[in-house]
Amino acid sequence: MPESARAARLAPMAGWLALAAVLIVLDQASKSAVEAWLAYGQRVPVLPVFDFTLLYNRGAAFSFLADADGGQRWLFTGIALIAAIVILRLLYTHAAQRLFCASLACILGGALGNALDRLAHGHVVDFLLFYWKDWYFPAFNIADIAITCGAGLLILDEILQSRRRKAAP
């Protein structure tokens, strides 16, 4: 591929990488602030259905494999790094597809934010706790929000793509 074509593909990709980087910085800064502010397990009520709390998750979503022997740290870090490589490739090859790339950038930022926690601490720092009476949603963080929003945008992109394909003659 000629150098000018490669540069044309890399330019829009830089914006998506910047979005992922901003999400990583927000995630890591929020986790550091909460760890400096709260003791482990401490809860600070904000709303009747929401508290800030400091919890550690050695597993994945919904504490999946949290009670395993410790190998899950490397398993989930490896999955995040493989996902990052795949996402980088997709960002490079589809850089002009804005919604698709925005979703991938969100997933990339979230995955790397949580992977940094696993590498540095052996667990992910969670601090956002929603509940209703005796029901609690698992605590989560900014990286988890980014991944969830990215997944939602990915679904929306596929729905819109499907509608465009059906509408095309």
C-alpha cells in the first residue's frame, strides 16, 4: 500500500485512538480518586438507589471467576490484549465508519482500562453501586460503562447497517 494511502487511513484512526485514550485516563483517574477517598468496602450514599463504594473484582463481569486461583488475572488480561489487537485492526480497516469505530474505541478504552488494573493490582477497582431495596447490581467503573456503551453502539450500528442493506435496491 502506498505511503499516502496508509497515512489517509491512519489519520481518522488517530481520533478513535484519542477517544480510547481519554476513556482510559478518565477510568484510571476516577479509580485512583476513589481509592484515595474511600477505604475498602466503605459506602457513601449519594441517592436512595446509588452509593459510591470501593470494591475489588478479581474476576470479570458480574464477578465471573472471581474466586478462582489467580490465573483469571492473566486470562482476562490476555483476552483484553487480544481484543485490543483485533480492535486496532478493525479501526484501521474501517476508519471511515464513524459509529462502528466509536463503538470500538469505547470498547478498547474500557478493556485496556480494566487490563491496566489487573496488571497493576491483580484486580479491577469498582466503585459505582446501584441497588433497589435488597437487590444490588454488581459494582462497576468507568471502563465498564465504556465497554457497555461501546457494545450498545455496536448493536445500533448493526441495526442501522441492516436497515440500509434492506433499503438498497
